[in-house]
Amino acid sequence: MELKKNDFVEMDFTARVKNTDEIFDSNIREDLKKARLNIEPKPLIFSLGSGMFLKGIDDFLIGKSIGKYSLELSPEKAFGFRNSKLIQIIPSRVFREQKLNPVQGMMFNFDGRVAKILSVSGGRIIADFNNPIAGKTVIYDLNVKRKIEDMNEKAKAFIDFLFRKDLKFEINNEKITLNVESSLVKFVELFADKFKEILGLKLEVKEEKTEKKEKEKSSKRD
């Protein structure tokens, strides 16, 4: 069975830097433990060619079959090359405002971007915003376990990828209805084209009813 673009698959994987024992990502408990990565392993389900996983792996798997593979990716097909412009000086007051004590080697999140502190000198902190694996050739050991056929399983994986939330949904005919809190309705509606492209489903978004809102409506009626 040849895998095609937009097919959903479940895969186990371990990624390491070439010519080293440095594992930097995995969803296999034993490998995460070996690498001392504090990540809870969970099944990886994604759609091929849809930007849900590394493009180099997507490109490799399209046309392949269920099974095990080992794939080497050069920097340009993995995490890119290092960019000197991503090494920046950050005023120490930024850390003081967040009640953080910057130390060389420390990783921190700065406006949604992860950086590593290279040096601390007086009021100047030099931080590296490059991906830690940038510029490195990597090896991915892949175990493509199955092709996903169930539409509910596909939708759940896609929703988790887009929103990092376990949203309630219902699929009827060729339509998927998502129930979300009021503050997210407009945001979720922006992805209607993606649901159509990847799942072949028309998206409907409904405001999730909460106990508080129901009480408010009941109070108004009374």
C-alpha cells in the first residue's frame, strides 16, 4: 500500500544528531529516558505533506509503505543552517522584570521564541535564538505503524495539532462541527480552508455552552 499526500499515519520515531548519541526528539519512552528528555511519550498521528511534521520526512514517506526506515537529513532539509542574526543582545532589565536570573547555558522562552544564553556580562546578555539542532545533519529512525482510516481519529489529531486543545467535535456527512469557547470562535473559523483541504470536511464552529451561560440565559427568561 503506497502512502499518498494527505494520508494520515501513526508513527514512532527517534531523532539524533549524526555521528553522536545525542537524541533530541522521540516519542518512544525508552529513548526519551536514555536522552533524559522530560517528555511524556504519546502516539504521533499526522497527515503527510500537510506541514504537521518535518517536511523532509513528509517528502520521504510519500510513495513509501507501512514499515521501518532510517533517514538522514542534511541541515537544509532538517532544521536549517545557523543564522548569525539570531544571536542577539538582550538588556538585563528584561530578565529582572520577569524575575529571572540569567545563567550561561540556560534556555528560556522570550516572546514565544526559545533561546539559549551564551554569555552574561554586566547589563548585556547574549542569547542564541537558533534552533539547537540548526546546522547539524540528523538521523531519524522511523516506524510507520499504520495508515489511519477512521475520520474521527484523523480529526482529533488535526485539531490537537492546530489548537493544542482537546476540542469537542462531531462529524456528520461531509461536515465537522467544533464546539469552542466564545473567545475562540472567530480564530477557529480562520482554519475552514485547512479542514476542507486536509480532511475534506466543511467546518462549522459553534460557541460552547457553559453552565454559567445557561444560568444567565435562564435568569433573563425569568
